[in-house]
Amino acid sequence: MFSHYPHNSKNVKLANRILIRSLIRDHEPISRNELAKISGLTPAAVTSIVRQLIKDGNVLEVGHGESSGGRRPIHLMLNPSVTYILACRLQKGYLLMAIVDLKNNVRALKELAIDTSSPETVARAMGGNFQDLVARAQVPSDKVSFVSVASPGLVNPETGTIKISVNLGWEDAPLGEAVEKAFGIPVHIENVSNASALAEKLYGHGRGCNHLIYMGLSVGIGAGIIVNNQIYGGALGYAGEIGHMAMTLNDGPECKCGSRGCFEAYCGVNAVIERVRAGIKEGLVSPEWSTATDTLDLTQVLQMLHEGEPYVRSVFAEVANIVGVVVANLINLYNPEIVVLGGELMQAGEEFLELIRQSASARALKQLAEQVKIVKSEMTDDPGMKGAAAIALQRIFEQDLI
């Protein structure tokens, strides 16, 4: 597990410290004797490590367990307030910021309409709202030790660079560098679909699943793919850009990526809004909506859907059919245990989800379709933000940043 550490006494001690702290985090409340049994370390070694972790504020003693003979064992748990993370989700014109503790509990949340024209404008918006956010969380600003951002686009997590984001209109954008300059603490940038997939695996419908796909149906469309408990990134880490999967042998509608006939050009939120806008102009929707063409947004489109507008229902039926085709392709390619559908478009409701299931089931191989669950994300916290925080937590624990 820790083979990447050179074998000298200093690094062995560090590895053992990380191991014990991780075991406390995963199994709390837990006693020192239980830690010794699980870790394979001697009771004396565990006692020494725990003593230092308590001194450093990483671990708390939280009462006694049941005695099996002799003194009752003292239980240990991670101190969730020893440090905090600024976790964010970014999309065009929008930023979600949250302060989370070491158990990934959200302490404060803030949604912002911002200028996303460049990494620098995003970093300035984050910096400009940070003090208000930590005040809401009642957390000292110097106790925030890591920033993690979930962003659309082809993200290089090692460099924090957005290779390209059609959603944001960026190319070779050094978002990580801009954010690190603004905050002066470690920063991680992750693709939003990958972060969402991780969040679903840890906290959502994907708990206990080793093979999972998260599909985000928003302005942009992407997939986070987990294979054998690991995010699948492909050769360059850019796997999952299903929004630009070709859906036709002919041209199809133009996509912002410069190609034509992309999945996103048919089923992205903006594409759906444009379909409904065109229907209003053609008189295919009730006259009461005739003045909504210039200001039409997804909230209004969903209202029409839920009010039973026949044309809008037909648009969503077509979209569901196409989404189902893509889900079937993903099932045939990756053989997941579960496909979780998220994003604003899933606000369309249970009938929309059922149409997607029917479309996918009709096209996926029977042997694969029968064993896979297709569900809507039910997470109360934003999956992209929650996944970004989870990645930061992993970095903090693995690299002993506290």
C-alpha cells in the first residue's frame, strides 16, 4: 500500500501514521487494540502514533467501548474540525462554493453568478467570496488548507490545466495556477463528471459498487466512469467526454465543439430549450407561452412539461430515447453495475427516467441490461462539489497535509 515511500525509518513512521489515521477515519469509533489487530502494528507502536495524533489535534478520545475482560477500551475518532476544505463546482456563469470538514460535512454553501471568461476571473470570484463563506461556516480562514474544484472540460489533474472546455470557452487554461495564486494553499482541479461519479460511489446510489457510470445531463454532458473501484481516465485522463459522441452518420445539428451531430447538440439543456423555443415560435405550444421566447429557460420548459404541454412532452420523449441509446452503448462497453443520471435535465421527473430505462433496455445486450440499475441521482449535496471535496480529503490523508 505504501510502496512508493523509500524504506527508511522516517518514511516508515510517516506511512504508519497515515495508516493509523486512515483506519480511525474508516472504522471509528475504534480502540487502540482494534487498530493494532487491523494494522498489524504492535500495541506499543499504535499507542505512540495515537498519542502524537491526539497531540496534533487529528484524533479525539470519545468515550469507552464494551469490556471483554479488564479495563474498558477508550474509543478514538477523527477530529473533523482540525482542518477544512474549500470545495467548488464550476460551470459557465456559475460557481458553487462550500466549506467542508474532514468528514465531508458541508459547513457553509454559497451559489454565485460569476464571470467565467478566464481562470483569473474565476479565481478572483472565489477569493472575493471566501471570507464571507468562512464567516458563515464559523471557521477561521487559516484553517482552510486545501482547495478542490470540479470543472467541465478536458482536465489535467496533475497540472490543474483545462486543456479545453467547450462549456467555458477555454483552451489550455491554467485554472489550478490561478486559484493557487489567489489562496496560497494546495489546489486540485478535477473533471466534474469524474468528481460526481466518485461522490455517487462514496455517498450516493453507488455505495458498494465497483463498476459505476455517472452521466451528467446539463448544459454540457459528460460521464464519469469507475472501473474496479478506480476512476477510468484513459491514456490522457480525458475519458468520458460522451457529450461529443457522434449520434448520426450525417451532419446533424452543430455543436459548440465545432463538430456536428454530437450527443450534447441533441440533449444538452440549451439544445432542449432551443427545441422548445422553436416550437413556441411555430405555435406548437399553448398561446400563454407565446411571449416567453426571448427569456425562455429550463425552469419554464420544465413547467410546460409538468403542465402536460403535448409538444414539450414529445421533445422530452425524443431526448429520453437518445439518452437511452447512449446509456445502452455505455452498458455494452463497460458492463457497469449501476448507471446514475444527474444534472438539471433529470428534473424532468420519473416518466422521463422510465423512458430512458426503456430505451436503454431495448438496445443494450440482454445479458448486461438485466443486471444493471439505471437510477436518478438522489444526493442532497451537489455531486460535483461533494466529489471534489472527497478527492481533496484523499490527498490530505495520503500526503499527511494535516
